[in-house]
Amino acid sequence: MRCRIRLLTFVGWLAFGAMSVQGQQTASMKQFSKTPPDIQHLPAVMGVLTPCDDGSAGPYACNEVDLLAFVPLSTFGSGSANDIWGWTDPVTGNEYALIGLNNGTGFVDVTDPVNPVYLGKLPTHTSSSSWRDIKVYADHAFIVSEASGHGMQVFDLTQLRNVVAPPVTFVKAAHYDDVGGVHNIVINEDSGFAYTVGGATCSGGLHMINIQNPTHPTFAGCFSGDGSTHDAQCVIYTGPDTEHLGKEICFNSNGDTVTIVDVSDKANPIQLSRTSYPNVGYVHQGWLTDDHAFFYQDDELDGGNTRTLIWDVPDLDNPALPTEYFAATTSRDHNLYVVDDRVYETNYTTGLRILDITDRLNPVEVAFFDTYTPNDGFSFSGAWSNYPFFASGVVIVSSIGEGLFVLQGPLTRYVAPGGSDAGNCINPGSPCATIAHAVSQANDGDTLDIAAGLYLEPSLVIDKELTIEGAGVVVR
């Protein structure tokens, strides 16, 4: 059972599950091109959190997502933004935004998310381009672009630890030139292989690169059996299809199909399935749930209400499409990622949309932040991508004609017997020990997931709007 609670002091006991509360309850561009970006020339927002209050955070429409900071394109000296990724320094724990720009890649320290620091830029390898893509492996960033002859830049991220007088102009650590201009890069951090897609090699399909030694990347193989791939997610498969357990599997978004390929043997990749669906526009990108049982996919050109395709994939040789999710908005969708029971979508003119997928087949939008203020039309303006994987819960968003948004959306805070109150409770593997500590860490709109057990909470006060779920029992 779930409930919404606001300004509630527990004066007796509370059992989660059979809820009893004394108080008040509340509830590749391979087929088309894009127009030039609509540049907004917005001022920077730094030094103070802008809360989402009554549907807006400053000029931005929102629900349950606060604006921590905004870094405009002018700060980067760039004409437009594109992809975004993140890196957490394993030594310091600092968090960094890696934002693709038309003329290079920008690096921003977002450890203090209200006061981000622009550290500098790695210039493009050749010419400017509206398309740039970045992924991370072993403390190195791997960067590709559709710029002619660009290849793959390799950047040593540990340089970001000691930037004395930012911003600076960075230099690459290595370069891979067996590819030229490519649309996207995919990295399986568990295997140490990169896959460039949407280029001139491998018929635009998976160009496989061994990056286990990051500064000495080497060609590993090709998959060209289904033509050009726009984007992909490659994983060591741990899902329900026992036939393919432990194999390296790529879920490819191929324009008109979702194409699943076993790339365990780089010299002999095997296509497992190639599946389309009714009213396909452009199969752009998608992401698996943590258990590899479902694949959420966006379609960039389908029109109508923004649609998310929900693939049930217990059989990789025969994926099923049991349902689709339609948003209330009609913007184009672009990139999405899945973290636990949330889907983080970036949908151009309607910005970041956060869906609760606790019920995998029935997503519910629980929060949003619109980075594009002029309208919610069906165009290629606004949010390009997001990165929701920081341990802090901060979400970074790149917006094409605007810049970098640093946001804080609703989080799930975990509490369990035997946990520790040393952290922020957002990692289910490191839950907090007390509900009181979880409440102290939470923001309005967060969810408290209370594991089964008995909790002694003599002075528990909830003064925030939270969703409470689980089977714990509180005793005073």
C-alpha cells in the first residue's frame, strides 16, 4: 500500500503494508536531418537552489524537480549542446558532467550541484558538428562525432582532479582513427568493449573496439547484418532467457527495428532477432531494466502523444511488445535511461520526464522539468539527453539551444534493519537504519521504501510530502 503524508507527527504506531496512521493523509540521423538549434541566450543560475513551487522553477515549468543550477552555452563558448554523460571519480567521489558541444566536449564539476565549476573544454578533433557522443570506461572518456574524419578521442578524466585556473583547454590522451565521423558510441563497462554506430564502417552497424587498455584501443570486429544502427545498449546478459545467460548482448535501435545481437564472439556476432512494430516512425534509442527483463524504447518520429515502447524480453529470439505508454504531451522523444523503478526521459520541447515503472507495464509520470520555455511543440528544440546515474541523485540534462541543467528530482530512500545512517539512503544496497534519518535526507516528492522489520522511532516527525511504502512497523 502507498500513501502520501504531509506535516504528520506519529503519536502512536504506524504499520507499513496494512497502513494505519494517526494523522492526515495526502496522495542515425541516417534518414533525416534536424533544423538548426533555437538558441535561447538564457542567464546562468548558480549559488542558490530554485525550488519547483506551484508548477514552476523560475521560468521553467516543472513538477517535483528542483533547479540546482544552469550553465548556459555562452559559458562554454559554444553554439549548441548535444549529448551528455557523467563520471564519478573513484578516488574523491566528485561528480562531473561531460557535455557534448558543437565545437568540443565540456567538463563541469557538479560535486556542489548548486555551484558547478566549468573546468574546460576538449576541442573537436576536426570540425564543429551538431552531433557528438560521449561514454566512459576506466576513468577515460571516449568521444565521437559526425564531424568528418573525427574518429574517437580518448580523454583521461583524472586530469579533472587538479585544474588550477579553470576553464582550460584540454588535450586528448589518445585517438582511434579506424572510424571517421560516426553518430554514436556505446560502451559495455563490464567487458571493456566500445561500439561505434552510424558511421561509414561496418555498414553503419556495430564497429567493435577493445578499450581494455584505454589509451591503446584496437579494432575487434564488425556487425553489419542489419545495416546502420542509431544507438544501442550492450550488456553481459543476466536476464530471464537462460539460453543467453552470461553472453554479451547488444540491444540495437536500428531505425525501423529493435535488433538483438550476441557479440560474445567479436569475429562472429550472431543476430538473435529483428523486430518492428505498428506505426513505427524511427527506432531511436532504448534502455533495459536492471534485471534485463524489459526494454523501454523511444520513437523519435512517430508523432501524436509522446510514445514509449515497452518490450518484454524473456526470450531474446522472440521479444514481445505487450503495451505502449502514451504521455499527455506531444513532443518528440529522444533519449531515456532506467534507474531502479524510474525511467528518465528527455523529450525535446517538454524536457526531462520521470516515470515510475514499479508496475513495469503501466508507467506513471511522477515528475518533470521543462528545459525549453517557448512551447511544447513537435520539433527538434530543447532537451537532448540526461544522465541520472550519480550516487547523489543529481540529474544532469543537456538542452540543445540552452546549455547544462543540474536538477534534483524525486528519489527513493531505502530503510532496512541493519542499515547505516551514514549515507543519503538512495542506494538499495546501502539502506539507512532509521526512518528519521531517511526523512532528514529526503526532499518533497521522495519515496521512503521501508523494508520489513521493527523500527524504534521515539521522536519521528515527517514534515515533508513523501510517499511511504513497504512492510516495516514503527514503534514509539
